[in-house]
Amino acid sequence: MAGDDPRFLEGIEHFNRRDFYAAHDAWESLWLERFGEEKHFLQGLILCAVALHHYGRRNFKGARSRFRLALSRLEPYPDAYWGVNLKNFVRRMNGSLHKLLTEDNPPDLDPQRVPLLKFKPPKLP
């Protein structure tokens, strides 16, 4: 499991500080080395960060398309993966981006409404 890779944890820290572009960069370097389900999981997180970055720059079309793609990448995963509570994160992201997804001219992104990405290292056997 690469969930304890420093780049993964760095991406979480950037995301939780609302520095979505830096989160994207940290995760992308790890994404380039992964394959299969790990690669798709990382891509889902990267796409969430990119969607939020676009939304913050009022690129609503880009934000919508990236977030929808993120959801399609994260949908197949269990409730928790690599120590991330995905079920809660995706549910809260949907709530935070509801107006973006349903209104032609949504309000500006409120970074405080973006959920924190909670990481809990899995217990070793």
C-alpha cells in the first residue's frame, strides 16, 4: 500500500490547506508510478483537486467535467481505501459542489465548505 508514501500524505496536507494545485502536483508524481486500481484511485483524488482549482478560478465548465470524471474514478472503491474515508469524502464533495453541478452561474467557491480529506492509517495485523 502506498497510502503511507510521503507524497500521498503531502497531497492530503495541501488539499486540507485548500492549496488544490499543490495537492495535484504531489499526487501526480505518485500517480505516474502506480498501476491499476491504485492509479485510478489517485487519479480520482487528483481530479477532485483539479475540479476545485478550476472552480476557484470560475472555470465552471472545467470544474464540472473534472468532478464528474473524479466521481466515475472513485465510485468503484470501497468505503475506505488507503486510509481515506472515501464514502464520507465523496458525499461531502457532492454537497459542497451541488450548486456548481446544478446551476448555470453558481456562487464562488467557498473553500471552507470543501471537506477535509481525512486520513487514518490502516492498522497492521
